[in-house]
Amino acid sequence: MKKYFIILILFIFEFYPAFSDTFNASVDVKTEEIMPYKISNLLFGGFVEFVTNVVDSPTGIWAEDLMDRGFDVCVWDNLETSQYWKTHKEGAGEFKFELRFEGYNPQGLCSQYISAKNTAAGSRAGVYQTIFQNDTVGMDFYIYFRGNLNKNTSYDGLYLFIYDTTMTRVLRFYALGKPDSINWKKSSIKISPTKGYNRVLLMIAILGDGWVELDEASCMPSDNINGVRKEQYDLLKNWKPGVIRYPGGGFTNSLEQIWYNVIGDIDKRKALIGGDRYHRMDFGYDEFMRLCEDLKIEPYFSVRYHGLPVDDPANFVEYCNGGENSKWGKIRAQNGHPKPYKVKYFEIGNEEYYFYPSYATDYKAVHDAMFKKDPTITFISGLDIWGTEENFQKAMDTIGTITQIVTNHPLIINTPTDRATDEEFYISNSTVAAHTNWAILRFEQWLKNGNYFPRVKQGSTEWGYIYEFWPWAPIDRVEPGASLGIGIYTADQLFTFIKCANSLVMANITYEMNFIRGGYNKYTNQRVIFGTPSYHVMAMMSNHFGQDVFTTNVSSPLIQIRPIDGLFNANNYPWVDAITNGNKDTLFVYIINKHPNDSAIVKLNIDKISRYDSLDVYQLASKSYLDANTCEEPNFVVPKTYSWAVSDSYTLPPHSFTILAVPRNYKHTEDTTLVPGIISFNVYPNPANNYINVKFESPNSLLARIEVVDLLGNVVISQNLNPIESNNVIDISLLPAGVYFLRVSCESKIYNTRIVKV
């Protein structure tokens, strides 16, 4: 046990600020008082909106590293090439570049035309862009092209060049082949990595005389997983979200959101161009559902209905869930997935309180058409809480019997209008989830007022913290957004969802807001994709929870700071908060210490739990609440896991989130079969330093003998157990540290367990 205390002390000194003070708190768990609801990992879900910096970007979920791979974004005052490509020509010759309004992709807008005439040896003409290249992972490249090229004095054909970013050194050089003047040809190659080069120029060029048209290029890291960027895939796999919502948000109601344009052949999908924004939905519905299928995540779709016939969203349901003999089920099978995806969750529209009263009428018509395709799905309506109750109840008069979940979107903006210190800002943020609690309970009351609860529940299907606003959309690039302080806010928000799970059955954190980030290390130029402390809090809970929620009473000093205009008033909220959930094997006690400077000495009382000697502890802490994960230090604030020796209280670092995994019906042995006549048998502590306690009860006062055996089979301790004394102390102080077997014999029966001497 001494060893574990040393580990704990070292841990405290690593994370506690210098001169940290302490305060006392208590957490009482009533395991016989189970809440009348259960929780699931649907509360630990996500919302992936189809926006550029989340899905389509060099750090996004989809692993495509080329921007505008179909040459579709026109610059109307210069139609030589796309907005994302640049032209290059060198050597003698007559060169021409232009965008042609045709191409391999029938739904694309343009293709790239390049011609060369009277060229000399070494001359070339091409288009290029900067891409990221991991210097240890190769790239998979392909392109479609056609044309007619004739040999000059050196080369002819289409080539791929990999340059350094100054275009003074060719790092790699690949021949893509000669084109056909009529038919489109696809050429695929593997690009080898170049050590020390993380950003490079990728150029597609012709050598020789003639012309070529280019369309539908692609360049992905070779370690992608079915098109998903490996770093993103690994983060999702570690997170274990119960559900992910896709593809909108605002994109749900976009005129470009037509689902059948983004299924099937990835190289024949429509380019989605709105204003100056460009999207290529290669991460379409099939790709998203296959990712969810692979990681055992429930897919959840927000479907567009504005301006579309009701059959359109109904056909989408059939594509997802219809049999192979249905019209759209056959198309799904042709696209590579014969079995239905079995999607459960469909939301009609997004934040539709803006469209009241037409939404109620439209919802019913769309619902009825979708219901005919699959009556087993769960229907979600977008009647967000920020509308009025009067409008809510009027809409529910029409849709209340045909919806199962209604949404609220508690996006928090907590911005001081008066000057506030970092500490005051942090403290306010750590309690602002109380506003979410108010909003959820308000919405629950609306459901009760209309007699819809408990048949109709609610979901916080977009939530997150907006650290800055500019001027209309959230900006997620400031370092404080990836800080431990926002991680504490996230933990507090999740506490609210668990406490309100009587009516709240689903929650989806917004992926792009202070959750998962990507960028480039400014020193090494390497691409980095990482989870913020908010991500780690979510993953900690998602990996350690049980369905039952238990009464948890907390006694803690209360926050007292000055009120600040524009900030949520944190006064009279406790510094320490806790909530307990669990299953038949383990209780998970979640504890937040929100104090910016002081550690909390927490006395933990749990009824009806057998004695335990050590706990598994999962903790997110750091020296400052301003500590953040960055591209230069992506793992600066990450959870630590360790064993904590039992004592009367637990000392928690300031600004920390901790999960204590408490074993229920604790057994100190590995063999669950008791010796006949012995009705209970425990050995503790284990591991131990000087002494072990052997506690047993024998109804017949049977004599038992105990032996301690080393790994070579030598009996190193042997003595009788007193059948009258329930607790026998065995001195192991003289034994070398290591693993031993403890053998108990009684009435010719032998009982074995393992102990560790430290």
C-alpha cells in the first residue's frame, strides 16, 4: 500500500499548482436509490456537420488531400484553371490552359484542358497545388484523362511531379501514361514518402506536343481506412460515441442537399458550390454509414424536405433500410452494400421553429411517406426550445403523436461585456451548464404541459461551447477553446445530461467546436489531428459508464465571486460536483473539482459496497486550467490512469475531472468457488507491503491452514487460521517483493488465490 501512496503523492505534485490550498467536501452514494431512468452512450454522441474544416480539408475526416479534385471551382475572370489550382509552364513552346465545361464526371462543372505546341526538350506545362505529405506514409493517387500527345525530342505523355515547396527540386517523378483522344483513361500510382518533406507541390503535367483534359484527380494517404483519415478514425474509435448526426445543421436545408447526388460512384458525384464555398461530398451517405457500421456507432440523419416532394426523404429511408428487392434497396446493393444499413434515427429538417406554422403540416406529410417505407424508425422533430411554448404546442397538436424525440440545441456563448480575469472567465464557464439544465427542464415541462411526456422525449442534438464569434459563425481556432477549462465545462454539461436523462435520451456534441482539431506543427510542419480536453472528457465517460444512475449527494463549499456583465453568474454553485452511474460489476463515480487553485479533500461514502483496497482512477488534470492541447503539444492535457489505495478520503487536484471505478461485491481473490464450510473469504490489502489480513467465516468452526507459496513452488509461510478469530493477520514483511500464491486447505479441499508483495 505504501507504494500506491507514493504513486498518489507523485501524481499530486505533478498536477497541483504550487502553494495550492485545500478544502473539504463529501460525496455520498446511495446504491439502493436507483433513478427511474437509465442512460446509454447516446448521451455521448456527436454531430458532424458537412462543413469544410470538419469533413473536406487536409485535416478533415475524409482523407482527400486535393482541394477541388474535379476542377469545378471557376474563377470567372480567369478561366485558365480552378481557384484551388495554379498553372505552370517552363521551357520553349506555346502553352494553353483553360477550363472546359464538360468532363469525365457528368455531374461535375468543368475539366482542365492543357495544350502544348512546338515544345523543346525539357519543356512542360501543368497544374499544381500544395499538399501535405506525411514523410513516413505514402500517398495513393489517381486521375482520369484523355487527349492526344506526341513525342518531342525527349518525352511524351502525362506525368506526375512531386516538388519541394520552392519548386526547385523534383522529389518524385511518375509516368501516368499516354492518353486516348476519345475515351477517358484512369491512371493510378502509389507515391512514396520523402523523408523530411511534409508539404510538397503536386503537379500534373504534359511533356511533348498535343493536348490533354484532366478530371477527377485524387490523392490520399495510403493509411486511410476506407477513405477516412487514419488520425480521425483512431479518435472516433477511442471515443466510442453512441450516435453521430450527419450531415447538417444548416446544410440540412441547403439547396445542394440532395441525397441521391452523393451515393454511388465517388468520381461521378455532383460538385456542391454555394457562393464562395466549395464542397465535394465524397464522404457521402454510404461512406458515413460504413464508418458507423465499422465502429458500431448509430448513424443519425437530418434530412432535407424543403422544396422537395415527400417521396424524396421517403426514398432515402428505403435506400438506407429497404430490402434488396425494393427500388432503392437494389441501387444500394449495386453500390456495394446489399444488406440494409438499419438506420434508426431520422430528423425531418433542422431547427424548424423558424418555419412555424408550415413545419407541422409538412412534417406530417413527410413522416407519413417515410413511415410507409419503414415503420420501425425513430422520428425526430426540429422544434428547438428557442421558439415559444405557444408555437411549440400548436405544432405538437399536429405532430405530437408521430414524433418520438424533439430537439434542443444548447450552444453556449458566454462572453463578458465587462473586463473579466482569466480566472473569473473560467469559473463562470465551469458552471454555465446550469443554463442548459434550465433549458432542458423547461422543455420537459412543455412536453408535460401538452401531455406528451414520457412518450415523447428530447435530445440535445447540437451542443457545444462557442468561444468566439465572427461575425455569424463560431470560430474554433483560439487556444483557450482547447484548454482544460473548456474540458471542465464539457464535463459539467455531461453531468447535466445524465441528471436530466429522465426526459433527455440523446446528446450530440458539435465536432468542430473545441472538440477535435487539426493543423500543422509550426516547428516541424507536420500535420497534427488531436483531441482537446473536451474530447478526452467525453471519451472517458463513454468508455466508463453504466446504465443505472444512483442518488448522489454532494456537500461542498459554494462559489462566491463578483457578478460580471455578460457572464453566467457562478455564485452559490458548488466547487465540487459528482454523479454516480454503474452496472452490476462497477460503480463509476464522476467528480469535478472546479476550483481554479485549491485541491479538494473528498470523503467518499458508498452504502452496500463490500470493502475494497484499491480503485482504478481515470483523471484529467494539469497545472493550470489554461493548459491546452495544441499542434505543437497535442498530448499536453490527456487522461492519466492509475491505481489509488483506499483511504478515508480522496484528494482531487484543482480544475480536474476524475472517474473512480469502484468494484461492487468486491472479491480479493481470483477463484469464485469457496471451500466447503467457509461462507466468506477475503484477503486484503492486495498488493500489500508488510501484512495481509485473511478474513473468513466458518459456520462449523472448521480448522483451515494457510500457506504462502512462491513462483518456484516453495512454501515460504505456513500457519493455521483461527476458526474463531474472523480476521487473521499474516506477516509477509520478510518476503522479497513479487507475486505469490496463497493456498488455503480445509477438509481436504484447497482454495488458491494470488497476492502481490510490494
